[in-house]
Amino acid sequence: VFEWISQSNHHHLLCTNCGRTMPLDNQLVQEFISKVHNRHGFHVNATHLIVSGTEHICLDNKNR
């Protein structure tokens, strides 16, 4: 998944079954970044995160 973005932080969920992408809640990523900083003293400048898996619609269809 490639997309031109103008903001420095951009995050998606990617369904590996159907290929659908959904935006990932920035608040969740910010909480993760805060934990990284607190545990490792690492300052994050920008993030581009894709989390792959299977969305609930595809899981429901597989279980029928």
C-alpha cells in the first residue's frame, strides 16, 4: 500500500484477505510512541505504520 501523504504521521490497518485499508487511530499510535520514549529514551520524529491482519468482516465470512 503506497499513498502520497502530506502529514508526517500516517497509519493504516491492512486486511491481508481482501486488501482493504482502514485508518488506524492516531491516539493508539501516540500511546505506543510515548511508551517507546519512556522505556528506551528514544525520540520518534515520524511514523508510517501498516498493521496487517484480517478484518472482522472477512473473519465472519470465513466462519460461515
